[in-house]
Amino acid sequence: MIRTQIQLTARQADELKRWADERGVSMAAVIREAIDEHLSRRGRPSREDTVARAIAAAGCARSGSGDVSRRHDDYFADAALNGDER
């Protein structure tokens, strides 16, 4: 590991110490975990982008059946049992 120093506000230090104590780990472990979490999100779309893409995709496909909104459970069960793909 590489040793480094950071400066925290009093509030940040208090919260980190409390969080580390609750988990029974060091403040350094909590900081490393938070950094790993942050770095793993790099390059991923934000939640807002994901929601916007999902909304844009809604309604863009057609099943050919006019009653899917009423009978979706039936269609799903039929496909699951029979392996049908619509």
C-alpha cells in the first residue's frame, strides 16, 4: 500500500470515525472502501441517464397483440412454460 495524507473537515473526521467504529474497522479501511466504490462508478451512466434511457425505450417495441397490458401475466407464464418467444 502507498501511504498518503489527506485533510478532512471536523465533521468528515467525526462521521468517518463513527462509521469505522460501528463496523469495527479502521478509518483508513472506510476511506479505501469509499474510494473503491467511487472509482467503480467511473464510466457508468448516472442514475438520471439510466432512467432517461429507460423512459425513452418505453413503448418503442410492438408485440403484435393488442391486449398485452391486460394479459401480460398470461403471456409471461405461457412463454416460461413453453419456451415461446414473442
